[in-house]
Amino acid sequence: MSKSNRLFDLMQMLRRHNGPVPGSDLAREAGVSLRTIYRDIATLQAMGADIEGEPGFGYVLKPGFLLPPLMFSQEELHALTLGAQWVGRQTDDGLAFAAQNLIAKIGAVLPTELRHLLTDNAFHVDRNRPETPAVDLGIVRQAMREQFKLQIAYRDPKGDETLRVIWPIMLGFIESKRFVAGWCELREDFRTFRADRIERAELLEQRYPGRRRDLAKRWRAQIAEEAARSPSAAKAIG
């Protein structure tokens, strides 16, 4: 294991503990000698890590310090490239472009000996794009970020169209389907809308109340409660 990866792993060990961690415990978990732990602690302190403690007492990492970027293990780089590949091939153009930029930024500052892991083709994600939604998912993501209401024209399974005002809280990607979950003012309840049935969407200059993450928790709790009552029941769409 390279020294950079060893230092990163040591930081992660310290972060997992709330109290002082004896050097012997760190050495055993890392699979290195106690002397190596002492040297690595000193190296991290010289880099600016606020690590308190001393041999025989234990070590505590104070919050706020980050190692130089991209101290990734091979498994972490594989996870990043696989995730970026999936986003690039299974979501929308905006997120696909962001995924490409992310990999380019990582590659620009990644140590030379690890750079090949970004392009070693260890994984494959299907290139078949999902059905194209009528609505621009970029607008939905903006509404979620800024907590703006959306006015949508939604077509139900029978083909009937209704005008809704929704509070978008989550995007779902399930196989080839794309869903928007949110509070529906028309139904006065949470609803899940198929993106391919949203004919039009307009971003309203009106924020919905509360916090999006809290609404998402309520939605998940409601889904879980319904599933507990009837495992075969599915939440009504629209």
C-alpha cells in the first residue's frame, strides 16, 4: 500500500472514533507496526491535521481537516467511475455532462500511478438510454434545489390531462422509467409522477414551505407504512 493511501486510511480510522484511539489499535487495524503509526501521525500533524494525543494515551482527530484531494483507494476509484458511467448513460444530458466533468477533474489531479483506473474499462453499463421524458429533468432538479413549486400538465394512464402544482422532492430512476415524487396540491397528498407523462412543466417563482429533506422523509415514511399494511400495494401514480 502506498504511503498516501495509508495516510488516508489512518484519517478514516480516526474519524470513526469519538474518543482517543490507542496507537496499538490503529496499528492492528491498519496492519502496520506501531512505529509506522507514530510516523504517520507525525506526518499528518505536519500537514495540518489537528490530532491530539501522544504515545500511551491515544489519538483524537479534531474536525475540519481534509487531506489533499483524491486520496482514493482503487475500490473507491472503481466506484466513482462506475457511478459516473451509469449517470452518463442512464440519466439526462445535464447530469451526463456533469459526470464527464467530474471524471476529468479527478483525472487532472490524480496521482499518475492511479490515473489509469479511470479508463481501464473494468465495468460496463448498458448504453441503451431510458425512454426520453417529455419534461426537462434539469428544470425538476432546479426546482428541488431551490424549493420552487412546479406547475405541470400531467397525463394519466387513460390519456386524460390535468394541470397540477407540485412540490418536487425527489427524482427516481427505476429501470427505464423516470419518476418525480412530490406533494401534489390538487390531491393534497404525496404523489409519484412518471416523467414521460409530464407533458409540460413551468417553474413557478414561489417556494414551497418547509425543507425538502424533511418532506422526503415524510414521503418515505408514508411509503413504508403503506407497504407494511399491504406489501402488494403500490403508491398511486398521479
